[in-house]
Amino acid sequence: MAHILIAGAGIVGLSVARAAVRRGHAATVLERGEVPNPKGASVDQHRMIRLHYGAAEDYTRMVQAAFGAWESVWADLGVRHFADTGALAVSTAPDDYTARSRAAFDRLGVGYEVLEGDALAALCPQLDPPASACGVLARPGGPLFADRIVADLARFCAAEGVRIRTRTAVAAIEGSAVVTGEGERIAGDFLVVAVGAWLPGLLPQRFGHLPTYRQALCYVEPPARYRAAWADGPALVVLGERGVYTLPPAAGTDLKFGSGEHRRHAAPDAGFASALEEAREVIADFGPWLRDADQYTPLRMQVGYYVMDATRRFRIEADGRCVFVTNCDGQMFKFGPLIGERIIAALDGELSAASLTRWAAGEAAG
Ligand SMILES: Cc1cc2nc3c(=O)[nH]c(=O)nc-3n(C[C@H](O)[C@H](O)[C@H](O)COP(=O)(O)OP(=O)(O)OC[C@H]3O[C@@H](n4cnc5c(N)ncnc54)[C@H](O)[C@@H]3O)c2cc1C
């Protein structure tokens, strides 16, 4: 039995802790804030899981494995924090993200439904797509109820003997030990660093070059006539060439809009405030696709940060007895439990450090 020390109590840190105790190890999680920490990227009403990954077919394969990992989480938690609403991407050009996702589905044998014309209008009456639009609806897919998952995972881990220390910031790393902001030295047999967008600030020499981004999503109240369509409809992955997406108001959550265009280069010390006017910018990114856009009422903004580089690939680096998780991008929540399992399998010697790195980068998902 080893003692696994984990920095960060987001989906990754808690999933590593869960995987550790399931394999008979001891685990300690150090979190600079409370758990759940609303500033962490993992804490929001929902995060999307979907099979569509454009040309990144290896990640479509990994999502299939991720669904299996979530099933074992639901079994442990005794509750399913996921609504299989389906995930819909809409194509308007022969080689756009949706078309490339569809080609990957064909190669991998992933089932999907094609929706055009009246069928697309019937499913999404709140949208006004171009006549050429072609929807690709795949299941399973939809919202993972992120804040409920993080809260329940923390409870599960604590009940299984994981020590979770809140308000304990890691200030320095020495092999598989850490020194906290209070000067306390805590040692583990292995250390997993899963501090999300705070990693470049914590280890500037090694990771300071990695770009961090601020992303602000907007919760909205739709016009009454479209309420049912949003509530009963799928998560929207992408609309043509517009990098906009939505999460449906399922299981007591609210409707949420996001836009890739709205991502800004910034680090968490820039803060979490957002003026509600920002919501109008996000809604505007839907352009002519959204019927009656001016009748959507912004409720609040949700600001989060992540590390993302041009590769758009996750990065897990093992260095001796220490593992660093980064490049979580706007993508890693769905893979949290799977990543936790893989990291502990690697620490148990079942895959090499190099294989773990390749797997995370999507190079060995098959
Ligand atoms: C706006 C937004 C939308 C997204 N949408 C999706 C989506 O739809 N689907 C999807 O799969 N993914 C999505 N993502 C990405 C996903 O949420 C993140 O990749 C994932 O949550 C990262 O988890 P994490 O545990 O690595 O980091 P975090 O959840 O950020 O957790 C890191 C934790 O480490 C703590 N910490 C920081 N520094 C220290 C320190 N020095 N010592 C101790 N603790 C520390 C922090 O307080 C924090 O709690 C989105 C992200 C954002 C921001």
C-alpha cells in the first residue's frame, strides 16, 4: 500500500484519490480553498460529455472509455449525475467540425442520427439554421452535473478514508513531498499535482510557458415559447462554423450558453468577476442561428480558467514519483474518472510513464 499525496481537489484530484483507495492505497488531498472550490474549473452546474471530437478520433475513442469510468462512479456514489439528452452538432460545410466528427463515427462504428430540414426544425424550433444544415445527434451525451459530482466524490472519498485538507495551499514541491503555504512539509510515496490553471503559477520554471485562458459562460432564461424545446432537447456541441455550445436545463439546472470566441488569455489571479453585459456578447456569438436572441434574459455569468496550448492535447507528465496533470483545456471534466484510474494504474506499475503521457495525448486510445 502506498500513500498518494494529491494537490488540488477538482475532478482530477478527487478522481485520483478515489482510484487510489479503490486499489487499497491511502490518499491525502490538499486543496487551497474549500471543497468544492467554486473557483476551480470543475465546479459549475454542468459540463458536457459528448462523442463528437472533430478529426481527433482518438479522443472519441477515449470518450467511449470515459463513459465506462462514469458508470463505476455512479455505482460508488449511488446516484447518476448525468442526463443522456443526446449531443447535437450541426454541419454547414463539407469539412467542418461536425462533418469530421461524423466521418470519425463512421470509421469507429459509433451510432448517430442525421437530422435535416423538418426533422432538425422539430427538434430545435428555437434555432434558425441555414437550409443546408445537417445535424448529427449522438448518444450517450449531455450534461454531467459537475458541482454535484465534485461534492459527492469528496464525500465518497472522505468516507473511504481519504484525508481531505481544505485551505491548505501547496507552495513548493520537493520530489514526492510538498511544502504548504504555512511551511508544513507533507510527504507521500507518490505525488499527483492536479491544480488546474494554477500550475504555471505554482511551477513557473517548468510550466510557466503554458498559456492559461479565462472562459465565461452565461446562464440564461429563454423566451417562454422555447422553454420546453431547450428543456427536452439535446446539448448543442457546435453550430456550423460558430464555436458556440449549450447545456440544457436538465434536472433542476439552468440553460447555459458558451462560445469559443469568448475565451480570453488570462490567469486566475485576474479574478472571477463578470459584468452581466458580457452575457450579451456570448449570446451575440450565436448570430442568426438563435431565434429571438434579444428575448433571452441573462441570469449570471460563470467564469473559469484552464490551461490550453495549440496542440489541444492533454498533458500528463511523470517525473520520478511525481505526476503532473495539465492542458486540461475546456475538455477534461468528462475524462476525470478515467484519468484517475490511469494515473493510479501507472503508479502501480501497470503502464509506463511514457505510455501514460502518450495515452493522455490521445495517441494510444485504441
Ligand atoms: C468555463 C469552462 C467550461 C468547460 N466546459 C467543459 C465541458 O463542457 N466538458 C468538459 O469535459 N470539460 C469542460 N471544461 C474543462 C474542465 O472543467 C476542466 O478541464 C477540469 O474541470 C479540470 O479539472 P482539474 O481537477 O484539473 O482542475 P480544477 O477543477 O481547476 O481543480 C484544481 C483545484 O486545485 C486547487 N489548487 C490550485 N492551486 C493549488 C495549490 N497550490 N495547492 C492546493 N490546491 C490548489 C484549486 O483551488 C482547484 O480546486 C470547462 C472548463 C471551463 C473553465
